[in-house]
Amino acid sequence: MYKTLGTHNYYIYILTNKNKTVLYVGFTNNLKERLYYHENPEAHSKSFTSKYKCCYLIYWEHYNDVDIAITREKEIKAWRREKKEKLIAQFNPEWNFLNNQI
């Protein structure tokens, strides 16, 4: 489908708002840059993450294969919140904001 040569980086990530009441699942090939755009949403003021102030990284997964990453993103997006919360808790039990670790 999207096969290319070489090593590539793809990320599935989950953001939340300050009170941890909203979850957003996203996909990117540059997690640091994408976080910058979520933290500075001026150009995308009508986006879901801007509207709900979701800019706090609480979960991420890394892949080298874009097809696997896209499939995984769709899988997680389809889950109910409870299942997403369990996934986050396994990776980040305290639900710490991880933006500065990327």
C-alpha cells in the first residue's frame, strides 16, 4: 500500500486535556512536531484538539511500518474509553503528561 525503502518512524499517540476528561487518538510520522502543533493550535483553531484543549501526551506507540501503524490507530480509535484507559494505565500508570520526554 504505502511501502517505501528504508527505516521510517510512525507514531500512534493519545492526548488528553488538563483535567484528563477527553481522549484524542492520533497518527504522525513526527511526534515532536505534531505535539508542537497541538500545543500551539492557532492555525487549526477549529480542530477537535483545539476545541477540547487536548495537547497533553499520555500515551504513544512507535512503528516502522506505516500500514501497521494506520491499522493500529484505527483499532484504538474504535475502542470504548474504558479500554483506552486500560491501555494508557499499562504504559503510564499515573497518566503523567509526557510532552517533555519526546
